[in-house]
Amino acid sequence: MRFMMILKATKDTEAGVLPERKTLEAMGKYNEELMKAGALLAGEGLHPSSKGARVRFSRGKPTVIDGPFPETKELIAGFWIIKVKSREEAIEWAKKIPFDPDVHMGGEGEVELRQVFEAEDFGDELTPELREAEQRMRDEITKAGR
């Protein structure tokens, strides 16, 4: 099963404060541990919301809202996609994120775990034709190296 570990934003990440070398080193070591365990599928940090936008739909009509966005606690500073055997294993990986007070974000942070849907989760609503189309798209993305 796959999980997204969502690193919540802070006032520093929203201010565009870049991590120090010791933070980058600690996160690199953590990411390498995930990779060597075969759990890491993807992981990235995100620019602050001031460089982002939201597209809100009302009755099908899109409206663009430029950042920054006011609720820091609702924002995301980065993420990992991991593949693990259970929710408990995902939690164990999240508990290893190096939020050391001397290394990363003053030792403060929050990570939200969300399981990623798999095709089988959709039951009969995901018809064989839809499953086939989904698999073709995934294969094309993989082949293109995206």
C-alpha cells in the first residue's frame, strides 16, 4: 500500500526560509534510509504558497486565487510517497523524520499520513475498461520518465 506523508508548513517555510546544510544532510540521510528499504517512491519540498495559486470551481467555472494563503496550518511544505505493508509501518517511518531540535525546524513539525487509493479500492465502479485505460496511462508516464 502507498501512503503520502505530508509535511505541514510553518511560518518559516511560508517565509521562504531555506533549510540549513545540517538539515539538508539529515533529510538526505533519512531519504536514503527510505530508499534503501525500498519504501521511497517520491519526495519533494515545496516553495511557499506566495509562489502558488489555487483554482476554485463554482458551478464548473474556475477562479484563480494567487497565494500567499493565510492558514499556515492548512498548507504543505513537502511530501513523500512511500510504499509499505501497513499503516503502522507508515507511522513508524513518519516517526523517524529527523525533527531534531538542533537540526530540523527547531525540533517542531507535523506530518500527516494519507493512504493513496489503489485500483482495487474502487470496486465494480472501476470497470475493466477504466482499469485498462488507467494502466495504459501509468505505463506511458513511466515510459516517458515523468
